[in-house]
Amino acid sequence: MTSQDDFPPQLTWQSGALQHQLRWHSEAGNPPPRRVQEADDQIAADTAYKLACEGTGLLWRGDFQNARQLLQALGRRVDKARERALAKSRSKPASGESPAQAFHQHRQMQAQRARILGMLLIPVEPGFVVPLRRAPEVQAACSEAYDAALASESFAVSLRELQGLIGAHEWRKKGVEIAALGGRIHPYYGVFSPVRGEYVDLVAQAPLPSTELAFDIGVGSGVLSAVLAKRGVRKIVATDMDPRALACADENLRGLGLRQQVELQQTDLFPAGRAPLVVCNPPWLPARPSSAIEHAVYDPDSRMLLGFLNGLAAHLSAHGEGWLILSDFAEHLGLRAPGMLAEAIAQAGLEVIARHDIKPRHGKAVDRDDPLFAARSKETTTLWRLRARA
């Protein structure tokens, strides 16, 4: 017997006397809205906002550019409601909110904003064609992000996700300039972009224990493997569980002329064998991701961090080094106990040879209006040089 879970999720709505269905797709795995109604250029922003807050999806039948303007109007209303809520909370007597509470509240607000804005839906026809007036061509952006089988289907997607695909396509074309490479990295949709260059600088400057062989655990866009290859490491074995990340790394390394030095493997954490250098830049925050791209930022229960530390000694050559690149943002948020990392290093049979620190350079680190500014302003990113304890 075939279960309902074997079928793709569907949107169902009434138009006149007829009931309609359309496949629903969300790369983030968000469920379809339970209620759907058609909407077009005649709908008022306040009405759309009320319906979206109530959980009603608005399947757009009007002009595409007007849908974009409506999405911006919805965003302004969400932000105003959030500002009112924050002003109300500030007017109350000090409650002693901890940094961790501020972080979780910030994420809840982000999730609520994403849910409301995700209620504006766009139809997509076979061949990744948007059948709306003034709609852009999205075939290239959709082809880069979606499974090829979806191209033969009609489906609906949130406008917010579709804009994310278009933005990712532009990032992929343009790329991110990496000074240590003298070239660009072109991130795929769903693969973390190396826009925070400080961790790249740490790997570009730390003294190499060997240029014979290195393991890169969690290759992502391939930026750290490329930096190691550029520094003269003759062979790098780079691993990742995500096929999209491996394809991204493959293309970037080929574009930089460094592919022959790097072997890519789809595996969890370590490849077989030992190396004189093992590098890992795990997600920095021990929290649950809510979308594909967040897997590069959030590491539930510190699974990857602890997996790397606990397996490192068994994969280091004699006198080899493990490089752990990690921000202390989680400590400043109260999500990781101050002594947790040192204790985990010791329990894994490792010791610290040296540490190299760098302060963040991104805009939020100096933005006093950011709700997490107190923690961000103290953040330090560290490259920990580790070895197996004798």
C-alpha cells in the first residue's frame, strides 16, 4: 500500500465552484499552507498581511513585480510589529534577560517573519517558467537549486524562496573575492558563502606542519582546500556529506586550477588513514538549523565539533596537527559553557600547541542596533592548533 507520505505535498483551494490542486515545493522543507486563496494586484497590503498572519497562503495571479512590492510591504508590517513588541518589552522593569534568551527570541522572531512572508506564493510551470506578467526568467536559478525531475512539474513556491534562488544565482555568477587565493569562490545555493574572510585568513597564515598531505573536513565551497593547495600542500583529501557542496567545491577548484591537488569524498567527517594536517571549520553555534543553508552555521548538540575532536587523534600522523577554526560567539551567547571546548579537547586526548585569533570584520560586529550586538562585539575567531597528547 502506498502511504500519503509517498506523494509530494499539495496546495488545495477553491476558485468559484471549482476545487484546485497544485504541487507544493519548499527547499527548506516547510509544509504547505493549510488554507490557500488566489490573490492579484487588487488585494490591499493590510488585507494580505492579516491573511498571511492567520496562515493563509496567497497564490499570486497578478503582475510579478507587484507581488515583489507586496512582499516588501508585508516585510515592513512585520518589522513594525516587531519594533512595537520590542518597545513594549523595554518599557517593562528589567527582567534580566540572558544573552541566550535574547538569541532564542531573535530566532523566534526571524522564524515568524519567514513564516508570514512565506505565505505569498508563486506558480511555476514545467520548464521552470513563471506564468505571470513581467516575470523574470528563472530557469537558470531553478535548475541550479532544484532537482532536475522538478522541471517537468507544475508547482508553487514561496516568492521569498524564489527570490533567494535568484539571489544565489547572481552570487554564483559573480563569486566572492578571496584575497588569499587571488581569485573568486562561486558558492552554490545551499552552500555557505565565504563572505566572512577572517577564518580564511587564519588558514592562509598559520604555519604549516607539512606540505605533503592534508584532510579538509567539511569542504563546503572548497575555499579552505583551495587555500591549502595554493600554499603548496601537494595533496588534500576533502570530505562532505552534501553532494551539492562537493559539486560546488569541484567547480571552484577546477576554476582556480587546483583540482588535481584535491581528492573529494562523500563521507561523514574523516576519510580513511592519517595525515600530518587535518583542518575543520565546523558550524559555530550549537542550535538546530531551520533550513539547508543554516547547516553551515548551526551544529545541533555540537555533533560535528565533538565528532571532529573525538576522531582527530586517530587520523593524525606522528607529530601531526589538527586545525580547529571556531568562533567564541556561542560562549558569549551563553549557548556553550566557557570551559566546554577546553574540556572536550582534553577528553579527546588532545592538547593545544598554539592559538591564532582574529576579530570579525563583518558589519553586524559594529551595528549597535543588532539585537545580538552585545555578544557580537566580543566575538573572536580562533584557529586552534591541536596535537595528540603523548
